[in-house]
Amino acid sequence: MKSPQVLNRVMELVEPELVNSVKKLSDELLPVIEYHFGWKTIKGIEAPEDTGKRLRPSLAVLSAEAVGRDLEVAIPGAVAVELIHNFSLIHDDIIDGDKERRHRPSAWTAFSIEDALIAGDALHTLAFQVLLEENTPESVQAARRLVDATTTMISGQAADMTFDDLPTVSFEECLKMEAAKTGALLGYSSSVGAILSGADEKTCNALEVFGYELGLAYQAVDDVLGIWGDPKITGKPAGNDLREKKKSMPVSIVLSANNSDSEKLLEIFSTKEDLDEEEIVRASALIENAGGREATLEEADKHLKRAIEFLNNADIRKETFCELEEIAHFVVNRDS
């Protein structure tokens, strides 16, 4: 599905501010961070690469427009949430041992684990500096909510890591983890512009729950792409999540069934090493034949519908509603 035009429109507004914010960091940190964001090559040469969808800052900006304010009021929130998101991506790649991101070596692979760790830490602190540059009641509230969302996101990542040591994970446990890891920050993204605009609490909360449900739909699709995505499009090796034996939603659905398919998948996952190519093919086919892929996509569609329902309950501009609805459908129908 083609990326909605609104994402490009918002990116043109936010990207220069994101660049300017990053340039406030020390020179020692810039090579890793500018490379990670896709602005420069590993040698520091300006060569724009795939910078990602910028979904979260787009939602942030649109949440200000949704309540009738100028887009510019949401820029600090948009920049902050993208900084937090990329802090998590840099660290996630290290934790998961992912050597590629967006069709090129990930930051820790291109530089070093130490360089990538400190770069991620810098983005984390910079996010709050950006939000609190203007010490207003709205910016303080936005910063407090970002603390909560980031804390929840980190707890989700911690839960995901503990799954690696468990032979099986239930669907309910997986859903709770993904709600924390992905839903919390997307919920924040979808409401921070409204918060900075001084919108009423009911509207802010409705937008937040819209984003939270959208986050669950997003992660379900991400789990499908992590197993069956085209590496030429996703920028990651085929079957990458299976190689690492991640207890993603399609896997947890099959494991929770407690039948012969569950036993077969457990047997494949029982190896102490990462799965080889033959085992990845076997596991992928088993999960698909057992209904794991279809059930996960149904879960994505369910949360998409919930997200739209909460959006309908929000007192927002009709034009922005249509743009947010378009983004929501793009999230569920994307291929990367």
C-alpha cells in the first residue's frame, strides 16, 4: 500500500527540526546518530537514505491539527517522540542482534555496540530537553506523559526479553507485552499535539486510546512481516524473528493452542542455537498452516476497528479525522 501523502507533508515540516535538535548533541555522537537516521553514510557523507515512515511525529502533528491548532505547536512533541522511538530502535537492534535496519547495517554493526548504546542514551535525554525548552504547563504535562509512555515501553521490552528464556508464551502474555512495547508510545504520539495545544482531557484521552489501539494493530502486522515479510522491502533478512525464536504473536497463537502443532513448534524451538534456514522454513510453514498468520492479521484488523471507533468518539476536525483514518488503514496494510 502506498504511503499516505500526509506523512510526506508532515515529514517536510518535522524533519528540519529533528535535524536541528540532533545537532545540539556533542560532535562525538553525531556520526552514529546521523547515520542511524539515514541522513549520512558511515563515512559522514550526506546521502539521504531510507529514513523510515516517521509515523509517530506525523500522528503528533495531526493531533494538534485535529483540535484546531496550527501544526507548529506540536513540533516539540513530534521531535521528542521520534527521538524516543529511535533511542528504542538503536537499543533494540543491539538486544536482538539485528545486523540490518532499513537495507543497511544497523548502527551497532556499522560502528560498535558501545557507540550505539551511548547514541541511544543521548537521544533519550534529548527528547525531554526538546519538550521542556518552553517551560509551559502544557509542555510539562507532555513531558510527564512521555515519561509514563517511555517507562511502559521499556517494561514491554523487558518482558519481551524474558520471553527468550521461556519455552512457551500465551497469547494473552504476548498481547500484554506488545501493548506496553508498542501501544504506549503510539498512544502518546497520537495525543501529544493535542496536549501541547491545551485541548480538553476527554479529547486528549480519546486520541491517546486511538493511538494505543493503532499500536496493537501495528505490532501485529509487524509480527507477520517479521516472519513472512519480503527482505527487499522490509530491509531485514527473511524469517528474522524465527531465526531468533522470538515469541511474537503468530508464534504465541500456535503455542497457546496446546495441540500437535504446538508440540512440533516447541520441538523446533528447543534448539539452543538460532534456527538455521531449513528450520526457519519448517517453522514458518507450520505456523501458517496452523492459522497463526491469519489469526494475527485478524487481530490487527480488530484493533484497527477499535482505533477508528475511539477516533469517532473524539471531538476533532473532520478533515483531520480522514487523514488519521487513512494512516490507520496504511498501518495495517503496509508491507514494511
